[in-house]
Amino acid sequence: MYEISSLEDIAALKEGVDVECKLAQGRDGKGKLPKDFWETYSAFANTHGGDIFLGIRECANGRFEIAGVKDPGKIIDELWTGVNNPQKSSHCVLHDRWIKVVTIEGISAVHVHVPKAARKQRPVYLNGNPLTGTYVRFNSTDQRQSEEAVRRMLAEQVEDARDGEILVGYGVEDLDIDSYNQYRQMYINRQPDHPWNQLGPQEFLYRIGGWRKDRESGRSGLTRAGLLMFGHLTAIREAFPNFMLDYQERPEPKAELRWVDRLTLDGSWSGNVFDFYRRVIRRLTTDLKIPFLLEGDQRQDDTSVHKALREALVNTLVHADYSGRASILVVKRPDMFGFRNPGLMRVPLDIALQGGSSDCRNRLLQDMFRYIGLGENAGSGLPKIFQGWASQHWRQPVLRERGEPSDQTLLELHMLSLVPEKALNSLKEELGSEVFSQLSGNERLVLVTAQIETTVDHSRMMSMLNIHPRDLTQLLSGMVDKELLERDGSGRGTVYFLRGARMLDLLTESEEEGEEAPKGPDLSSGPLGERSGPWQELKAIADPIAQRGKAPKEEVEAVILALCETAPLRLEELEALLGRSAEFLRKRYLLPLVRNRKLRLQYPTKPNHPRQAYLRDDVSDDQ
């Protein structure tokens, strides 16, 4: 929760994914809850939560100041009336302690903290209609959700498990017999004396959750889990039109669409989830350069890293939303393993990392894997993955969610030393030996992480340091005071980066991964607009708009797209090139172009990134 207690705190506010400021003075100037408050309330509750400040005015320079509300009690009464009225808001996610009046130098404003709603409360929608009144937060805007997206949220809300439904018209003839027999053999090998080994095929399927009886209707048949686990590809795609499994082994540590080995749904194998697991886990662990262990005089090839990879792959398959549009993607590179599944996490990230809390989207699939010794159902999967990586002193795994272009969860397991010698030497050279020698261990880790990952934030460093959140906040602030770091953003959107990193180097994300970036204009020195060479080429593109006071919207959009196709450009650079104010460009052109996927952010997961830039969205996002 973001706190304000001074004029400096207000001036430092920046609207973003979790902060929204509204004037809220009403026609009479005494204060009134704005109509668009409710869209932000719905968006915050359906995304990651956030803070709404009422009585705060945005100035022409983009900074904020307190305007105040004369009757804050009136606004708070309106708010409570609305959140408890089902015709206005479907759920109340607020508590008394999260709504308070903040008085600064005699002027009052209202602070409303909106938490993320629980899964069974989402979607939080407005005006009694989820299909037209559901919003999510994207950057600093509240976006109404499509009917398809809302229906997925509703399914997540009412179904504890998504894979238990009986599929009408499907039967054992839709199963791949080889996959089924392989599974039964693994089951027998693990539990040779189990009574289920004597059962016939359909009865065995019934016991493991692949076949189900509806006792009310008397109908029985294959479950979603049974078809996904053992089915033929054609039958699976008839039931799940967006179904896609993809494994790529890439030869270099780059985000490129080139591979030396690929397994995808090409018709040469069954195409089901169980077969995908068997084929991919062998590829993931082949040539894994991990020293074996000895238990007594016996070699133990099954290390904690092998276990972590198995857990990561099973997690990807059992937590996937098979109705979603993103594919299941597994990537193996010399420097990392990447896992992507459609659908957001059902358990908040911090709770998932602690372990002990499980809310699996496909519980029957999870059970099927568990019966043959794969995966967990006690919420210990993620801790096991993180422990496996820690055992090698590799960098902490990165787990994140993404809502664009569709809901997906990504796990990155980097095989990089926690503090690489090369990074330490570079840092020592940049800071000087004397300054470097005075750094604490935690300070060194923060700086090395910022150097490798470009930026760090509070949550990222909390995942790496054994430190109290308050102490980490003081550590980061102290490093800013000592000019070891620079800071940008506010609240949960605050990011920290090395000194000088604010200077634009026009690197694309692919170049940070090791690829050669397209050449951009030389913007690294001199006043903006006084550069030659490529900058003049950009000016030539922009001048037909810059030299006109007014221009048709479609012409301005076309020029913006042409500029951002030439090179990634920051907001202030577009402002200088086009002769329009930054705020005007952002609201009228850039945000709509991003929403319509004609432009994309250079750092899509960090909207407040200090080097955020816009570029033409002509390629699909990938790991």
C-alpha cells in the first residue's frame, strides 16, 4: 500500500499500474465520488490491487498537487454505499482500515486502497453485468474486458478444477493406446502391488479421474483430464481449439526464433500432455552439466536440479488454462530453461513462493502425474524448484505473470552464478576499488542484479535477500542517497537502476539477450534535437506533422508508426520530433496504439522502466 504524508510524497506520485489520482471535487467544489472511480475500483480488484487518491490534481507539467476535498466524509459515505450495492459493484473487497482521510498542511484528501480480489470474487464488475462491466488495469488505464476474457474469469471463479467436466460424445476410442499403456506401466512399476493394477481400462481411467459418472443424470464419459492426458491430437483439438504444445531447444542465449530441436503438434506423435511430458523431460535433462552425488558407494544421478526441472514441467502442464489463447511453451537454452503456460496464477505470488497453499487449475491432471511420482499437490512445487536452483548457487528463478497479448504465467530458470565474477569485476572497475571495498554483501548483490537485469524492484530483491521488507526499503533508499543507484516511479511501480542507465542507448530487448540491435539514432549526447545523422532522418519523417499546427489523426498515427519502426523512441523524443506535448501524445496516440497492438513497449513488464520506449509491434512476443 502506497502511503502519502507530505507535499513531497504527492509531487512524487506517478499514475501507473497500481496508482490512480482523481480530483473528486464535484460541481459544488465540496467533494463528490467521480463516476470513473468505479472503473478503477473494478480494474484494481481484478488485476494486482492499487491505491486511489481523491482530491489530487494533475498539473500541466505532469506532476501532482493536493487540491483537497472539503467534505471527505461525504465521499466516503458514497463509496461505502456503492460497494455494498450489488447493482453498482458485484463485490466489496474493501476494509475500513484501507479507507482514510489524509490531511496535509490543512488540506484533506481521501486515500482508498483496493486489494486484489480473491479468485472466487473475480471478476469484480459494475452495474450488474459482468460482460459489460468488468475492467482490468493496463499501465495507467482501466480497460474493459472482452466477453471471452470475462467468461474465462467466471469459469475460474466457479470451478475449483477445470478438468473434471464430462465431454459429451467422447470415448475410449479417442485415446492413444500407446500413451495409456505407457502410463499404466509406469504406475505398475511404482506401485506393483496396488489393487488398481487388476482393473480393466475403463475402470482404471475412472479411478485416476480420466472417466467420470454424473450420478444425477446417469451420464458417463471421458473427462477433460482424461482426453488431455491420453487423447489423440484431433480429438483434443476438437474439445480445446486453442490447444498447443511447443518445445524448442535453442543453440545460443538469445531470444530468437531459431532452434536445433523442436517438438510441436505436427502429427508425428500423439500430441497429448502425457506424451509431451515424456518426450520433453528427456530433452531437458540430456547433457545437464550437474555433478552426480554419491549415496554410500552408489551414484545418484537424480539431483535437485533434475527434480526442479521435472517439477517445473509438471507445474506448467497442470496449471495451464487450456481454454486460453497462449501456447504451452518450453525453451531450453545454454543459459536458461523457460516455461510458459496460458492462464494467470490462482494463488498470489508471495504465497505460492512460501509453499503450503495449492489451488491447481487442473486437479485431476495433477493427480494423474502424482500417481506415477511426478509433481506435488501440497503447494510445495515452487519451493522445490527454487531450492534446486539455490543448491547450485544460480540466480533466483524469475516467476511472473503477463496479461498481454493474453493471460500467461512465465517461469525462467537461469543457469547463471548468483554473483558472476565478470559482473563483479565490471562493477569494481566502474565504482573504483575503494568504493567497491566498502559495499556490504547485500549492496553488491543489488548492484550486480541491476547490472545484469537492467532494473531491480523491491519484490525482485525480496526474492533474493534474506531481509525484512522494511530493511530492504531502507537499503535501497540508502543506496540512492549514496548515488549508487537512481530511482524512478512510485509505489509498487518504483524501479532502481545503475547511475547513468537513464541515458538512452536504444538497445532492444533482443540485444540485451545477445543479439545485434538495429542501428538507431545517436541520442546519447547533446541537447535533444541538435543531433545529426540518423536523428536527421527521423526529423525528416516527422517534419510533415511537426511543421503543422493540426493534422488528421490517421496521418499522425502513420508518422508515429514510421518513427517507431525505425528505432525504439522514448516519449520525450517523440515530443521533440512531433512538436506535440508528451501528455497529449501519450493519451491520444500512444496508449491507443499499444492497446491495438500496433505499438509495443520495449519493457512491457515494467511500465515505469527508466528507459521505456515505444517500437513498432511487428513481431510476436516470445521468451
